[in-house]
Amino acid sequence: MSQQETDGRIGVDDEGFIVDTEDCEEREAAYRARGTSRPITVVGNPVLHKECKDVTAFDDELAQLIDDMFASQKTAEGVGLAANQIGVDLKVFVYDCPDDDGKRHTGVVCNPVLEELAPETRVLDDSNEGCLSVPTAYASLARPDYAVVRGQDAQGNPIRVRGTGYFARCLQHETDHLYGYLYIDRLSKRERKDALRQMEEGTPRYETVPNS
């Protein structure tokens, strides 16, 4: 099945991956209309630097969190957002992200785990990367240009998501967040220092939570 189901869940393709490229505009707008935008936590906030708790309750509270995350992502003009980026200690991220072919992907993953790629299939893409939690800063970071994440949807059903190019980078970036890693943690000391300098010198275009 590939059509969106009446309960809001999206279908899967013949290989068992979710079909997250259909009705993206309508689904994202529906999430956002129900949600309330929240300020973004930034590097240094403790919630960003530890592994988040597993999602165990797939209930109305989780649904509201997801709506708020889509609203917050839109306000900040992001393509992906992890729950700890709005201060919530739970393993869930949302995305509304194009791949390198310009195809839009929109969805939610709870309790994500990146699948290991066979060494012979790993092709690194050394592109610029940024983060809403490190506002105004960018750095080149090599990541595999293909990624598969397994987890659960908002109802607790098992899902697998795959991405290529920019979308693969997004899946890896957001999964990292939920295990306590920011992209700058994967940089050299010099590159990390430069990214933090960029952040200090810049002005975020969205509301952030000051670190006490």
C-alpha cells in the first residue's frame, strides 16, 4: 500500500520502507496547524548533551509534542528537528526535507536507530552542515550519502525510513541529536571552535532558550 491511510499513518513500499513523499504539504500543514511553536535550545543546554529517554507512551501527549515540533521546525525554517531541541527528553524527531533529487520527505520517527551500512556501500559526502541548536554556524562534515533508520511511528508501529544525499544527512543528524551528539561533536577541535565562533558572532532568526 502506498496511499495515506485514514488514520493518518502513511503506507509502505514493496521493500518495507515508509512512503514519506506523498501528500507532504497537506500532512505538514495539518501537524503545524495543531501545534504551537516553541523556542530552540542551543549548544550548552544539558538536554542536548545526553541520550534521550525512549518513547514508551504513544498517546495524545506525544501527538501534541509532534505537532509542536512541526510548528517549531517551520518557524525556525529547519528541515529536521529532534525533541531535545525544544527541551523535551524523548527520542523522537520530525523532518520535512528534500533529497538531492528535489523530492520532499515528511515524517516522524520515534526511538530511531541507524542501521549499519556494509563498508563497500559507504560513499561519503563531504558537504556543509548546520544545526538549529548551533544557529548561524556551518561546517563541512563527511557523512554517508545513504542512510536507513528504523524506529516507530507516532502510533508505535515499527517503521523503516531510507534517505539519500541531503535527506540521508538529515536522518543521521537528527538521530545523533537523540543520543546526545551535535554535528559539531564530530568536527576537529579547530573546526568546532570555528563553528562556535560563527554562532557567537551571528544573530539567530528564531527564538532560542538562553543557557543559564
